[in-house]
Amino acid sequence: MARSTHEMLESPDFKRLVRGKWTIAIVLTIVLFIVYYGFILLIAADKPFLAQKIGEYTTLGIPIGVGVIVAAWVLTFIYVVWANRVHDVEVSRLVEEMKK
Amino acid sequence: MQAAQTAAQTVIGQRNNSAIIFFFLIVAITLYITYWAAKRTRSTKEFYAAGRTVSAFQNGLALSGDYMSAASFLGIAGMVAMKGYDGMIYATGWLVGWPALMFLIAGPLRNLGKYTFADVVAFRLKQTPVRIAAAIGGILTVLLYTIAQMVGAGSLIKLMFGIDYVWAELIVGAVMLLYVLFGGMIATTWVQIVKAALLLGGVTVLTLMVLAQFSWSPGDLYQAVSAKLGQKALEPGGLVTGKIDAISLGLALMFGLLGLPHILMRFYTVPDAKAARTSVLYATGFIGYFYIIIPIVGFGASVLVGRELIKTVDPGGNMAAPLLAEVLGGTPFLGFIAAVAFATILAVVAGLTLAGASALSHDIYVNVVKKGVATEQEQVRVAKMATVVFGIVAVLLGVLFKGQNVAFMVGLAFAVACSANFPALLMSIVWKRFTTAGAVSSILTGAFLSVLLIVISPTVWVDVLHKKEALFPIKNPAIVSMTAAFVIGILVSLMAREPSAEAKFEDEKLRTYLAVGAE
């Protein structure tokens, strides 16, 4: 083993990996909070805003509601692409390093 | 008079041959799957985790199957039909937990655990107290969720198939037990996949049939809604009023998902963390699609069926989607949708039973009573016994709570899940100083506080017990009980260090982030 468990945990590479993971996770969680609780608080605070018509009968609230669902999926998608393309590559590199 | 009027317009409540044929067809297919799965279910890994061979796409469908209960399908369609836009607000709330699940716990949960979320919480803490506490939180969540499903199942089946309530409970209990007992997680996974495909397909057809009536334009549908029910139906109404209430409900819906044992358990059926993440992306896509189209079904029902008829058949509005199917596709299509609703309930109850049984057998029996030492044969035998126990309890609870308004029980299940299970799970993953005493006190605080607060909240104190004024003003307690679970967990952990737990944190970290030693 090139690096022991302790050495690995103390290595800058590993620390960067963990910090990167939680930075992405927390930023995306905050965006999710803003989107969802923003929507809920908008309903609680300003119903007329959502009730205004954007088509002949369609209210603004309808596309915004759909938008919250789509945004939730897009955030999930961003995380998965990052985790599979960036994070996992770094994980396997570090695991290989431990095996050497 | 009312009954005669209904009978003239719908066959719901009478024996419906096409429903029975579709129902038997679905049961036959799923039992064949069970027979096939039974031959592949010998070890504990196969029984609890389908041998960790489920693909990301399959698990994505199965997660959707586990999550989209009859409450999602019939409940949200009914809410949109009866209350209009407010039903849509509910639909968004049910989805936003999935990204949070992905960001905060999906990877570590998969890397650290074996069969249950308690494996993760107990990873470096003292097994006995933590397993017992986690099993209390887990089983309480599963039981509350099961009651809601079983009571809903009994009334629905009674209404749609014209059979007695108790018989309906027994049929659900017996078929579901066959799946879990003989086919374990392999059969349960495939039952979820079949159910998810049927539900997504059925609702898609229903949506297309509605849109066909309105020259394929949602705008025309909204015009008809506005003409028949007034523009109010397309505007936010009384569902979300108080800000604290709204945030608290939102917290319960979002973080409750991160503490639902039957959902968390599915993460152990895939080979690794990457497959776990990808399966969440699929699930979020399927469930999001479902919640985007289900309001069209609801609005369609309010125009094409009418609120009066929906209310006459079921005051809660739950029959909006089946009634719409009858109007658009006649009795055979009603039969198909009824059978899909039945399959939905069966599959969810099967998933819940497997989660409940794993808490009893894997967490309590194997890890507490036998201190982790038990042969494969013994573990599988105990898991099957626990399954039978749980199945009987589910049927008994269904009969016991007959006729009760159980809508609050789903809310309560989410409140307990986000207060008892989620804080301890998250802290055990990220915080080195987290201790056994901290975990146990956090779980117990979350569990008992959320139950207590919901009993004295308007949901139970006023609506169920008919007292004048609630002792606790917020309908969903999550904002208080989840916060308390975090605060207590942190304070108790800070009071006394646990060197053995801190020493094991290095191994845990290596496994959390690099999957070294993950099963």
C-alpha cells in the first residue's frame, strides 16, 4: 500500500475530494431550497401574482408549478453528471493510489 | 335518491368484470415473477437486497413504484379535481425530496450500509442501543405508512370491486405476503417495476384521452375548467396560508423521503454508489413526469365528470381518476385503471412489509439478540418469520382503523421519518463527534416529539378528536420536531466524547467517499 488509511485521509487530494463533494451538494441543496420554498412562500405571500393570466385562461401559477418539478429534475441531473464524470474519476484514481 | 342517481352514471361500487379480469391478470403475472424469483432467493443478500444485481434503470422504476402510492395517483388527481390548483402544489411537494436525497445521502448510504439504514447509523456506534432506537424510528414510520395504505386499499377495493372491506384487507395481505415471503427483494423489485410501468402507462393514456377532448391544447382544457368552475380553480386557494405551516409541511415532505426505510432499503439492491445515483435520476424523471401529467387528469375529471358526481361516489374525491376513465373509455378502461390502483397498493405494501421485516429481523434479532452472529439459514428463516408477523399486523391494523380518516397518517409518517430517522442518519455520516447517546436521544426525541405534536395539533386535536382549539398551532410538526432532533443529537454528543466511535471515523470516511470495504 502506497498510502495508509490515515495518510490517505490526511492527503490534500482526499481533502479536496471531500470538500468538492460537499460544496456541490450544499450549493445544489441551497438552490433547491430557494426554488421550492420560494414557490411555497410566494403562494403564501402573493396569491394574486400567481393568479395573473399569461394566456387567455392559463394562470402564471401553472407553468411555475411545472417549472419547480422540472428544476428539481435538472438539479438532480447536474449532480449525477458531475458525480459520474468528475467525482468518480477522482475516486478511482485515489483508490488505485492506495492499492499501489 | 342519491345512490340511484349515481348508479345511472357510473358502475363504480358494483362488481366490474373487466376490473376482476385485469386484476387476476396482474396477480397472475406478479405471482409468476415471484415463482421465478423464489428460485433465486436463498441467501440473506438475495432476500433483503436482490443480490445487489438490480440495474440503475430497474431500480429507478422500482423506486418510483415504491414511492407512487395510491395517495399520489388517486389522491392528487382527486385533489386537483376538487380543489383545482391547490392539488398541483401538493404534487410539487412530493417530488422535491428526491434531489435532496441525491445530494445529501445517496452515495454514503449505499457505501456504508448492508441491508437497512440502521447499518449506517450503527456503523461506528454501539450496536445494541443504536439498532434498537433506529428500529423504533424505522418501524414506527413503516407502520404509520402501512396503516394509511391498508385503510385506503380496503375502501378502494370495496368501492371498485364490490367486495367486503375485511376480505379486501385479507386479499391484499395474502398476495403481498406471497411476494415477499417467497420472492424476497427480487420479487418485490419486479412487482414494483411492473406496477410502475402500468401506472405510468395508464396515466399517460388517460392524459392523452383528456387532451384529445380539448384539441390537444392544455389552454383549451383550462378554458373549459374556467368556464365550468370559475377562474378560481386555476388560482392558489386556501391550501397554503400560514408561512410557518407551509415551510413545516415542505420540510416534512422534502426530508421525510430521506428517512423512509422502504425507499432507503432499495439503495442496497444496486451494485454500487454510481448505480444508486443513476437510479435516483431515473426515479426523479419518472416521478416528475407523473406529477406533471396527473393534474391534467384531475382537471379533466373536474370538467368531464363534474365535481358533484365525484363527491357523491367518494367524499374525499379519490374516485376522480377512475370516474374519468369510465367516461372516456367505458367500463373496460375503468376496470383497467381500477386494477392498476390495486396493483399500486399491493406493491407499496409489499415494499413496506419487507422494510418492516428487515428492521425486526436484521436490526433487532441478528444484531441485537444474536450480537451479529447468525448463520445464513437462520437469518433467512427469521426474516421470513418477521415478514409473516408484519403481514398479519398490517391486515389487523387495516381492519382496526377501518373508516378512519387516514390522510394525516401519511403526513405523520413523513414527519416521523424526517424527525426520527433523517437527522441521525445525516449526522452519523458527516460528524466525527456524533456519539451513541447522541444518536439514541436524537432518534427518540424526533419520534416521540413528532407523534406528540401531531396529536395536539389541529390535524388530530381538532379534526379527529373534535376539541375546540389545538394546543400546538402548526399542522405538521416537522419544523419543530426535526430541529429538536438535530439540536438534541448535537448537545448530547458534545456532553461526553466517545473515543471508540471517533477512532472508527477514519474507516467510515474511507468507505463513505472511496467505497473501500463497501458491500
